[in-house]
Amino acid sequence: MFKHDACPSGVPFDALRATAAAAVLFVATHSALAQVPAATPDTDTSPWSVPHWMPPQEAQPGEDMVPADMEQAKKLWLQANQEVAEFPRGHMDLMRWERKQAQTQAKSQAKDGAEPFAEAELGLSEVLQQSMLLRPDLMLAPGMSTLQEAQVDAAYADHRRNVQAAWIKAIEAKKTAHLQQAMLDNARTGTELGRRMVRAGNWSQARYMQEQLIEANAWQTLAQTRQEEQSAIAALATLMGVWQTEAIAALAERLPKQLPAVEKPPLTGSAPTLPADAMAQAMARHPGVSSARFAAERHLRALPPGRWSQWQNQVSVTLTEHGGAISAPRLRDRRLLNDEPLMEAVEMQAQAMQMATERRAQVRRAWAELQWRQAQAGHAEGVLLKLQTALEDETLLRYNGMLQSTWELLASARSKLQAVEGGVSARAAYWLAKANWDALQLGADDQPTDMSSASSGAGESATGGH
């Protein structure tokens, strides 16, 4: 709810048109950086508390808002008109004055708690370097074989992807929480205006409770979003080896405000083709594929000349005769099955082929997801958000011309916030897919994008129809 220290709250219905300035209020919070205590994770016993967000206190309009009789209703109506009359343009100036007072107070508090200097943003390179202090096993050492180096490289690529994903999700969660706070402020604006409508005698309690329900749902979504923000930041801090409460809070403050922009996909009408060198690199860098192929080739070279051809012919004849029947195909040459070196070579070859096939499928899937996520991010920010912004501008013009109501303006503002949130989620999904693709190029296994982050489903429950 808004707070009014100098202005009473009753205003008439005809003065409730111009409230665009109060549609969305962004509240900035800043935490001071603290000194890291001289303790270790296994000895520290400092207290830790979870932030608590108070839900809306007012569950119904209240008896003081409902006139007891016609005489009191008339008195409230006259009082509301007198308050608005103190401003040249009625309720427009009244709401602007209230907003200015709130902004002045917020700026004063932020200035009093500001640090003399600002910390640099927490970049991915710094996060990765810090995380490597906990993973000395991911460093190459002299004397390693080619296979051992490939295994370490693949493990490092997997670790780098996990760290990058945690960094991306923390930034996205923080941005989403910021947008959900704006959603709640928007809903509180509608609730406050609804309260004034009831007090002036122009609304029923049922209509006012609709606005309260929108605010309550917005608070519920914000609480869930804040919890997911804390979880994302905690996951990032864990990978970095940061465990002190003050250090985690400072880490959260240093996160970038948003993720890098996504390059627009080329307008060719079709997705780019997977580069051949990218497939070759992904196959060559994977330690399992390489070792399986070398083991199969070694066993094949150890076989007598023509032995492998005999096996291939036998398999070809057996499968042709089988013709896809219900029962399993049966090999008839028992001598081949008793040849132990041949059977080892057959097993190694089958494993190598299966692993290579699966690896190629992973690369194709990751490449397709990368292209899809890029197109989705471009569409969310370049089409949906632009359309929603244009619609909000048009709604504001019609509102100023008294062709649309305050509630339509508030709903338009919420829709734009949802479009912004959709762009944030799409951008995060692209960078997660990009991290996965880069890891595959360095030898790691495929890890499909997991978007179970703060923005999943957020915003829809915070809104409602007017």
C-alpha cells in the first residue's frame, strides 16, 4: 500500500483518471559489503536468518471505509473533493505529489547507506577462477598421457558449463525478482486506488476485493521468486566456495544487472547448417569416443586376415534370413562364436559405433537447441516486447484522451512487465544453450537446458483481469 503522511486518502470517482505515473514503482535495495570473518566452513557458528516478506495486511476494506449513513457518506465525499481541490489539476497532481514524496524518501535512504565506492560486476571469468580453487583435479599436469589430458579437458568443460549455468541463472533470478517486485507495486497501486473508490462511495467491497486478490497473488509470486533467487545465488556461491553470509550477500550485489544481449539470427528463412568442423571437433575431443575407437581398431588389427570379413558376411546372411521376425536372429557358424579374439573385437566395435552414434545425436540436438533458443530470444525481445511496448503507449494515449480507464492502463503496464520477463527468460535460455554447446565442443557430454529457474511461470499468477 502507499503511505500518506500529509494527504488524506479519500478522492471522488471523477478524479481517478490520471494514474499512469503511479502504475509501476521500482524499489531499489542495496546491501553494504561486510568484512569476511576469520573462520572456516566447518568451524563458523554465526547466525543466519532468512528474509521475511510480509504479505498484504488488509484482507477486506474495513469498517472505517464504509459510511455508516448518508450524512457520513456526504461528509466523506466533500472531504475528498476539498483535498483534490488543493492541487491545480486535481487527482493528477495529488498522485504525482505522493509519488515524489516516496521517491525522495527512497533516494535519501539509498544515499545514506551507499558505499564510498562501487565494486566491479561479478564476471564469469572471476567466478570460474574462484571455483577452480575447489577443483585442483581439473588441472593438467606434466606426464599425463593424451587420453588422460582429454579426460581432464572434458571434466573441466563440464565444470565450466555448470559454473556458467549457475552464473546465468543467478542473474536471471535476480532480474526476475526485480520485475516481480514491480508487478507487486503495480498491483498495490490498483488496490490503493480501489480503496479510495470504496471510501468515496463509488465501489462495492466485492469490486475492491478483486483488486486485493490481484495484489495477494502478486505477493505470492514475488515470495516464490525471492526464494528461487536465493537458491540460485546460493548455488553459485557453493560452486565458488563462498560460505559466509556477508560474502554471499556481497556476491549477490555484484551480479550484473542483466545478461549480454543475444545476437539476432540471420533472416535466411531456415536455421544455419551444422558446420562439419564443429561435428568433427566434438567427436575428436570426447575422450570416450576416442578411446573406444582406438580400442576397436587395436582389436581389429590383431585378428587374422579375412577373419573380420567372415564375421561381417555371417551377420549379413543371418539378418537377411531373419527379415525382421519376432524372434531374435540366430547365428549358425559356431566356429566364429568360439573365436574369443574375434568376439572381443566385435564387442569393441559395437561399443565404439554405439558411442559415436550417440555422440553425433548429442551434437545435433545441442546445435538445434542453440538455433531455436537464439530465434526464440530474438522473437521475445524484437517482436513480442516491441508490440507490448507499442500497445502500452497506445493505451496511455487513449487514457489521456479519456477513452480508456485507469484499470486498463494498469493491466497494460503489467502485460509489458510480463513481456520483459519473457525476454529475460528467453535470453537466459539462449546463454544456457550456448554454454552447453561450448562444452560439447571441448569434449563434455550433452546436458539439455534446464529452465526451472525463477522466471518459470512467474507473472501469470500475479495478474488478473479487470
